[in-house]
Amino acid sequence: MIRCNKYRGNAIELIILAEDKLTQSKSMQSEEAAKKIKTLTEELRQHNYAYYVEDNPVISDYEFDMKLKELQQLEKEFPQFADVNSPTKRVGGEVTKKFETVKHKYPMLSLSNSYSREELVDFDERVQKLAGKKVEYTCELKYDGVAIGISYKNGRLERAVTRGDGTQGDDITTNVKTIRSIPLTLQGNYPNEFEIRGEIFYPLSVFRKLNEQREEEGEALLANPRNAASGTLKMQDSAVVAERKLDSYLYYVLGENLPYDNHLENVEAAGKWGFKVPKKDKNLIRSCNSIDEIFEFIDYWDEHRSELDFEIDGVVIKVNDYHLQEELGFTAKSPRWAIAYKFKTEQAETKLEKITYQVGRTGAITPVANLQPVLLAGTTVKRASLHNADQIEKLDVREGDVVKVEKGGEIIPKVVGVNLDLRPKDSQPTKYITNCPECNSELQRIEGEAQHYCPNVWGCPPQIKGKMAHFISRKAMDIDGLGEETIEQLYDVGLIKNVADIYELKKEDLLPLERMAEKSAQNLIDGVETSKKVPFQRLLFAIGIRYVGETVAKKLAAHFKNIDAIMQASFEELVAVDEIGDKIAESIINFFSEERNRQLIEELKSYGLQMQMEEQENTIVSTVLEGKTFVVSGVFEHFSRDELKQAIENHGGKNVGSISGKTDFLIAGDKMGPAKKEKAEKLGVNIISEEDFIEMVKN
């Protein structure tokens, strides 16, 4: 949309008027300048809101630009009166060399995905059963963009952080400030401090124009809007980000003093504060009181999503009531009170030319379909996963077949079927390999598991290199200057055989290597040295114990505090840890029963890596609650829930998300759900009040 199509003024008069104003500003007195800057700042904010959020401009583009230029000139002459969140900041110009990593105040969890209506029915039945009453849901679109959390304090944008690993993300505040649909200052009656989350995305019309421009200039085309948005937000020059015209929808408000106790009303309130939120009158969000109404919303957007100027890949269903959300709680990775329904993915047919086999870092064998290139969901697909031997047998996939390919979750291509009508007459059934394609070891298949494994953990090159690549990855040791290609190079020339060898590298070893100059060699050595300070929980994840992902590593580190305690832990001690099941416990015991793994840990210790949790200063007030587990539920008078959980930990206790036979106390606040209380009574869990807790720890 262009404002001047709607409003046509006398351009010559406007130019003369603007020039006169700029001339007058030079002789303006300080007091008058301060007033003018304040007036222009507020005017431009209102016009920006009308154009980018309300889609209802009241002045032309030209008039807006003239006002902006006048404000820029005044701020240049009288910088002492410029607002830190002035509309002039929207044009960017600040350069960020490195994006700071910031811990989320509230974990940024992902949603569990569903691809079938049956799973939605099951979700609804579980929620209704726990609630013991009719439940109201909120349905909204699942935007295919970049997740963002934006904090506001006293009505001003304070910080914008990416999802990252869910616990911490990158501070991209400077770049987010250039996005016109995100307010820098708020209006109306907003909380003093809160966070709002949503998605930043490329409008499809803007993305198409950008690719047309790149094509004209002979540059490589951007693959898809989501990746392009993600890359743009991590650019160092915010002026370039401003030119890219990213947009947003914000749809989730978090904080201690929100105006309403349900999701939908807080989203609507955020719209009044100046945010671009999904609107009910555009059917972008709605309240649903039954599974049939949920399906109605899904069916509508499955049919009409192509009419939107942004990409969506499904619908999100959330329990509307905050107290019921709190009662339902969370798993280690996602909330139990929300689910995402993914639309059926786009399919394409192409010829399967050859089946090859990849060896992963755990030794797992993955069959891969090598395809004639085909365009699918905006990208060219040449390879797709066949998962395992069972899947090949089930689909009866053969080399030479014309196969149906789709993107699982619209990310990873996979073969989902065969066009049997086009099968060659001389086709032969696929025989799954019996030996590792890399080291020729005989493959093994553990009973109850779908994949075959190469058992040659210490001698199979892809496994060794894969473990090292995992060790140095961003979410693990995050070693600057060392990537997968360099790992491959160092392994191939014999400089490293396991992760401990990385800490033996010297600059003189690196300089003779191809593409390794003085500076890059020094960066690598510095990165290795810096990694010795990486916290214990990330080192535990980096080691690569099967089934020990980021979340499990954090749980283990927090519980056992150091590597020696984990190595010596019994099966019973491991499964006693929250979220640790039999399979994980067995895997940990098996890993540390291997002498070479224990030796590896000792080597890493000798290089000074962090093998224990850092002591938290001034947090442990007493040990009066040591060995006791608590569930916190409801609303409290003296504490927020987060403060109450922190107090439990400060006195040596442990917080858990859901009630079980191992729970010692349920601290029950106002508006606690009846199902949680009923479960606690049934299991014999002590139910105490906020006052009871204060009495427990007051001395």
C-alpha cells in the first residue's frame, strides 16, 4: 500500500513548506525545539501505528517522510531532546558486531505438533477430564516466521531476544527496533513490566520483490521467507534490516501483573497498547468452546491460507484460562495446555535414482533417497529420508521408482509413497545393507528399535567426526573458529582422533593446513581456550551420551552437581531425577561402563573443562527443605509463583512440574484447579498454604 495513492497533496507547496521549516529550525530556541521534537515524535508514532498496525493511513507517504526529515534535522541540532525510542531510529544505522546471549526470564518452549484430527480429539479429552468442566480454547494461526520475545518496561521497548535453545537466545534489539509494526513506546493502560511474544516474518509480496531485485542484480535468490527473515534479523547493519521491511504478529503476553487472567483478553488488550495482534474481526484468532468449533477454524484456514500475505503452516490451540494452564503444566519441552495442528504438507513426484546409507554420530544408519531434483514448498529437493529398513519394506520403495515426496513438518523432505503405475517392469525389491558403508562392520539392530547401528564406535570415521562436530556445535561447546569442515580436515590429516585431542592443538599444527591463515589459526586456538569456561550442563550435553539432550543434561547437572556423581550414580538414583526414565538411565550407565569413555572424561578434566555446576552466590539461604519436592499451584498473596519457586530452591528444596507419588508438598494458592488437589489427596501428598510454607522457612 502507498499512502500517496489515497492522499494527493500539492507536492510543490509541501517541498517549499518543508524547506522553510528546516531553515527555521536552525534558529529555533532550545525550549521551542524541545516542544517541536516532542510533538513530531508523537505525531509520527501515531501515523506509524495507523499505517503499519491499523492499515488505515491518514497522511501520504510524502507528508510522513517530510515530517521524519524535519525530526531528524531537529534531533541532529538538539540531540539532548531526542527520545531514545524516536521514530528516527526506525531507519537503522547502528552496527552490531556480536549479538549478546541473553537468558529468557520465561523459558521459550516449542509446541507439540499434531498432524491428525484424532490427536486433537485426544488432547481435548485429556484437558476436559483434568479440568472437570467445559473448557474454552483460543485458536490462532501458526505463523511460519522467526519466534521473538520482546520485553517492555514503563511503556518502552527494552529488549528483543530470539528463541535460541529455549533457555537463552540472542539479543537483536537494535534490528527489531527497525520493524515498523513493533511499537517502541506504548499507549493506553499497560503493565509497568511484561514480555510479549510472537513471530517476525517476511510479507510474501515484499519477499517476491526482494528476489526479483536480487535476480536483476545477478545475486543468488533467497530460498524461502522464513530463512530470509531469520538471516535478516542477524545482520550486523540495522540500516539493511530496516530496508528489508519485515513485519510481525505478536500474540502471547507474559508477566506478573497482567490485566486479565486469560489469554484472549490479554492479546486484545495488547492491541490497544499499540501492538499488531491477530484480530477476531479478521478471523485470525477466535474463542472455541468445542472440538467442532476448533475443526471449523482449521478447515477455514486450510482453504483460505493462500489468500494471506504471509506464510502459515497450521493452527495453534491453547487453553484460554491461565489458572487451568498452570494446573496442566509442562513437559520438559512443551506446555500441556497447547497443541499445534499442522496442515497437510505439499507433495511432489520424482524419480528415485539411488538409495544410499548415511552413518550418524551415534552409529545409526539412515537410508537416503537420491532423487531427480524437484521443486517442493519453495525449495529444490534432491535427497529425502527413507528413515529405516521397516519404512522401506512398508512402502516397498525401489531404485528407479517414481516416488511421492513431502516435507515432514515442512522442513525435512521424506518419501511417503510410490506411484506403482510407473514402476519399471524389471524392478527388484530393495535389499537393506548388512554391513556399515563406511567401515564394513556388521550392522546390529537392538530389539524394539527401528534403526540398524554400526557398533564400531571408536573406529568408524563418520561416528568419530560426527561426535566431534556435535561437541563443538553452538548449543554444546560453541568453539569459535572451528566448524564441521575444519573437524573433517583435522581428522583426515591425523591431528585429532577424539574430542580431547582438540585441546592439544597448537597454532603451528594448523598453519600448514589448506585455508588456514595466521588469523584463522589464532581464532581457533582462542576459541578452544574459551570453551574451557563453558558451563557443566553444556559440556554434559556435548559429550554425546545417547538420549541425553539439552534438557536432560540440564536436569542431570542440576541434580548431581558434578560429573563424578553422575558416573557413579546407580540406576535407582538416575530414575529418581525428574524427567529421567529407564531408557535414559540405562544409556548413561552403559556409556560410563565403557573404560574408554571414562578415560575421555579424565582427559577433558586434565585440560580444565568445567566438570561441576558453578556455585550460585547468595542463593542457598538454608537447607531446611533439603530432600523435599514441591509443586506450586494457584495465585498467592505474598509471592509470585516464580518468587515462591525461587524461595523453595533457596532453602534447598526442589520444584517439580506435576504431582506424583514422589511429591512431598503441594503449595495451594487461590484459584488452584480441583483436579490437582484431588490428585494430591489421592496420592497422599501434603497440601499446605502459602502461610504454612513461610512458617516452614522463616527461621
